[in-house]
Amino acid sequence: MEFGHQEHLAVEFFNSLTIAYQNKTFRGKLLNTLLKFKKFK
């Protein structure tokens, strides 16, 4: 099993999420979330 590889991918994914979160303003993130919910309805 390549658990180490999966763990590395998870860390990379988490880091990219953190960077994306830091680059966006809270208002922009909130608007994006609302738009996603509207799509699902």
C-alpha cells in the first residue's frame, strides 16, 4: 500500500486549500458558497 503517497497528496491538497483561502476575502468566499448552493437547488 502506498499510504505515504496518499498522505503526501492529502498534504498538497490541504496546502492548496489554505493558500486559496488566504488569497480570497471572506466576502468572496461567502458569495462563492452561496452560488454553489443555488446551483444545487
